[in-house]
Amino acid sequence: MGASKIAITIDRVLLEALDRLVKERVFPNRSRAIQAAVAEKLQRLEGTRLARECAKLDPAFESALAEEGLGDDPDAWPEY
């Protein structure tokens, strides 16, 4: 995977905290720390979006759709 170089502006307090993590060897460098933070934030946002979309679903309709076409007799169900 290729990487792109960007420039950012960061609050001094955040930068000091970031530098402490690098000094404590939690991250090898600032770049890796920022990459990890951005990746984690994007993953959380995606999870939030998925939760919002799932909340739009009607449980009764989804259940009926899942059961559609299946009879009460399990022997009549298709074999997998």
C-alpha cells in the first residue's frame, strides 16, 4: 500500500501528548501515531453509520423476510 505525505496543524497540547507516546515507545514515530488515530476514528465512524442503518430496519419485516419460503416441517427444508 502506498503512502502519501500530508501536512497538518495540531494543537500544542496534543503534540506534547503525542510526543510523550513516541518517547515512551508506544508508537515508533509521530506519523505512525497519527495514522493509528485516524484509522481508529474512521473505524468508529463506520461502526456508528452501520448502527444508524441497522436502527432503520423493521425487526418484524426482517424476521418475516428471513422466514419466507420455509415451512414448519424441517424435513422439507433444502439440504445444504
